[in-house]
Amino acid sequence: MEHLHTITHIEIPAPDFTTAVEFYTNVFNWEVELVTVDHYAFFRIGNTGSGGGLDASLMPAPEKTGPQLVIDTDDIKPMLTKIEENGGIIIQDKTEIPGGHGYYAVFKDPNGNYLQLHSR
């Protein structure tokens, strides 16, 4: 079955990682799962199992690019080709996510917004 290119995840840059984890946990009561690799905090927001919400994560951010929407797709490579053909810029080519969580790629749209693709 082909994905509908749904936004499934949001990554929020967090130069001050500890403060960001405390903020989102205390303010929104988001349940957090801390991943020790690269100081990654993963939040479940809403009822994601039945499509009623999104997942979010905090990522250390050496440069501020703003929050990044993650778009699900069946195959990243052809999507990267389409992105470039339509004026986008590839920032990070298809890369494996440790722990068997699939693959991702980062791109910039023609307006300079950073977004990601994800596939299993």
C-alpha cells in the first residue's frame, strides 16, 4: 500500500536539551522516552496508535533550523529526486536510523523550510 505522504512526526530543536525536556514534560504533560543515543527525547502526543495525534521529539540543535515536519513515504530516493526537480535542496541524503526505525532524509523546500522524509 502506498503512503499518502502524511505528516507523522515533528522534531523540535533543543540547544538546551535538559531544559527543553523539562519544559514540554511539565507544561504539556507529554510522556517522554529518553533515548541515550545523541540525547534524543521522544514524546507521544495524543492517540497516535489510531491516527489521532502526532509524535514529537527534541533534538540537540547546533544550528537553529526551526521545527521540522517529518513526512512518511514508501521510498525516500525517488522522493528526493522529485524534491530536487522541483527546486528543493537535499541537506541529508537517505540515512539509516539506528535501532531498526527505518530511514530518513532532510531537505529544504524552495522557501528555505527544513523538512524530513521517513520510510521503513
